Amino acid sequence: MTTDIIISVKGLQKHFDDGKLKALQGVDAEIKRGEVVVVIGPSGSGKSTFLRCLNLLETPTKGTVSVEGVDITNPRVNINKHREKMGMVFQHFNLFPHMSILKNMTLAPMKLLKKTKAEAEEKAMGLLKRVGLADRANAYPSQLSGGQKQRIAIVRALCMEPQVMLFDEPTSALDPEMVGEVLDVMKQLALEGMTMVVVTHEMGFAREVADRVIFMDEGKIVEEGTPEQIFTNPQQQRTKDFLNKVL
Amino acid sequence: MNAVETISIFEKWWLEIEPMVQANTLNFWQFLYKEIYLNVIKDDRWLQYLKGMGVTLQVSLYAILVGLMLGTLLAILRLPQIQTMSAKGRGFFPNLGVFLVKCLSKLAGGYINIMRGTPLLLQVLIINFGIFGSIRIDKVIVGVIACGLNSAAYVAEIVRGGIMSVEKGQTEAGRSLGLSGVRTMFFIILPQAAKSALPAMCNEFISLIKETSILSYIALTELTKAGDYIRSRTYSAFTPYIVSGLLYLIVVLSLTWVIGKLERRLRNSDH
């Protein structure tokens, strides 16, 4: 396992409105096991669409996405099985409002991993403790702050014991004072060796945690490299312009 | 003496005013008592109203259940996800399945249009005389089928509205965890849809309860027909219908109260 590539994307294109809007125009990328990849870029650059294609929440118009060597864009592949291995965290948390926190976290493991209620709850409580929310297990999502909701969303995904975690602007809908608590959980996760693909505007996080930074614009990868390369010595003019604006 | 004792107080009052009925010299209260005595008390007629109310409740309850189940199924078939479904490249049987489901979706649309676009009375008559014309079958069952099938079309639109009011992110969250579309619908979307559809659903149930009165056309002795029978005996033009009406009101107000309570409980549990 020298080059253990977990996700491999080739020639990925995604068009909306019958091709009027070309969100992705040929993206090639590889994600290695244990790697933290941060995707940055201006709004409308296609970075969220790229992320959502990785677990087929968006069906690519062209190109392939392979997860552990299996092309998941093949319609014969059971996408649900692959999604079990890929946790996703959304900008708007998307907790299930009609379920308690514990139920939010145990639903999928009980239905899909065939865990008993006790097993699933034990796992969930362990994760809740790690993010400091064990005392909220029986609360409902509406009773939590944004930062708490997002931490729950992260551990809900972790309950499925995924191989990869996808983060779609996880801190963009948060009040500024709550961004830190969510990023801390993500950092901790990265330190534990989780493979992560993160779309974010948090340049500090990218700099500190990323193994690799991908800069996207107009549906293409413009530049990629270590945080060091991208932030201190960008090669492309568009990268420079973007970083000048956000830093 | 014994004969006097077995006579009830109601009979006694009646005997007191009976001569005046003939002479048409009743005052208002005496008139009121005459109406109540003839239309409710005499020959245990109150029992007929209660029996009629029992039939109305029975038909309504089963029709609501039929409407809910069939309506939810129709609603799901009418969702945009179903209409844009595709099994391209997955082989013969998945493609056949998708084709059949899309056919069902079209049929569901047609069904909803027809059931909402034609009068309930007409549907009742067709089902009673057309479909079950030559079969001996309990009128209650005819009523349940007719009202249930009709209500399903309205329930379908209410449920569809409820489902579409649930944020797209909820589906995405469910699917991203690996839950299938069906499980996501069942565990995540429908419970939330039910909550937002509850007030409209309450409306539909109330309408349905009252619409069962149309079944008096096919001689099902439900609450309206029960009142009508009594009018044909007593020739009182108002009182039997008013008694029936009061009983409808009791049923509907009780239902409104129960659903209001349910709504408050759901509101407390989340949001």
C-alpha cells in the first residue's frame, strides 16, 4: 500500500440547466488515505459541487469518481453502500429536527450496520463525550446552538465509522464565536488520521491542518499544492488575486 | 297505581300538553317540549340518532384510514424525484421497474384529477349502483370505499405539500449517511411532513365526516338519514335535522380538540 488512493476523480464535469451552467468543467483529483485536502475558491467556483459529486449527491454529467477502486458513477454500483463509508457534514447542519440528538446519531448505524440499540448508543455516547456534548444526548436539535449542532452533525457522521469525511463549508452558517469549537473538532479528527476533504473559507484552518490545498475557479482546479506553496508562493495569477482578497 | 308509576316524567308532561296540541294553543316552551318529545323521546327515537352517529363515525374512521394510506402512496408517486427517476445502464429489470413506477405516477395524477374534478355524490352513485349494483354488500362498506377513494385524492395533495415543505437538506443528510431513498422517506421526511400537514389534514378529516352525509342517498342510515327518517314520521321540518346537526358538531369539535392537542404536543417536542 504505497500509494493508497481512496478517491480518484477523472474528467469530472457537472452541468446544470441542460448545460447552461457548467459548474465543473473537467476536474481530476486524487485523495490519499489519511490526507486532509482543503478546497478553496471564490463562490460559484464549483468547489461545493465537486465535493457533492464525491458521494454522488450530485450526479456527474461526465467523468468518473472512484472510491477504493470502484467507479461509483456506474449505475450498477450500490451507492448507498459507498455513502456509508463517506460521512458528510453540511453548511446548514441538517440534523433531523424530530429526533433527539441520540436518535439522530443512532438511526443510521442501527438500520445499516445492524447494530443493536445498546451498541449504537454506546458508540454515540462515546463520541458525544469527545465533543463535550454528552449532557445533551436527549435534547432536540432546536435546543442547541449552531456550533453545537455542527459538532453533533460531525459525530453523527462518525457514528457510521466512515473512511472519509466530506465537509461542505461547515462553518459558513455559524456565528463567528462558534467557528472555533467546530474547527477544533475537525482538527482533532485530522490528527487522528481521518481522511478529510474540506470545502471552506477558513484560510487559517487550511494553512494549519491541510496536507494539500486545492484552489478552484470557474469549475476547474487552478492550482494545488501544500498550504505553504499555495499561501506563500502561489504560481497562478488567479490564485494570487483570490488570496489577496480573502487574506 | 302501577300503571301510573311506569309512566315516565316525559310521558306525564306530554299527556299534560297533548290536548293543547290539537287545539294549537301551545306557548313557546310547550311547543319546544312537543318537538323534543316527538322527535327525540317518543319510541326511543334518540337511539336512532345515536345509531346513525355510530354509522357515521364508523364510515368516517375507516374512510379516513383508507384515504390516508392510499393518499400517502399517491403523494409519493407524484413526487418530482419519482418523475425524474432513472435506472439508465442498470439492466433490464431496474429499467422495467422505473418504467412501471412512472406509469403508476401518471395514473396517480389522472386519478387525483378525476376524483377531485367530479362530485362525490356522482362517485358514490357509480360505486353503489355501477360497481356494486349486482352484488349484495353492506352499505357501510360501499360508503367506506367511496369516501375513502375520494378523500385519498385530497390527502395526496396535502401529503405532497407536506413532503415538499421539508428541506432538501434533510433528504441529503439521510442519503449521505447511506440510508436508501425509501428509508429516508419513511424515517426522516414523512414524520416531518406529517407535522406540517396536520392542520390541512384536520380540515380534510372534518370535511370527510360531514361529506358522509351524502351516503344517505344510497339509503345508508347514517346520521343525516336517521334524522330524515324521523322527520318522515313526525313531520317536524326542523327538529330532527337540528338534532343530527348538533351531533355532527359534537363529533367535529371533539376531533378539532384532539388534533389541536396533538399539534401542541408535536410543537413542544421539537422546533
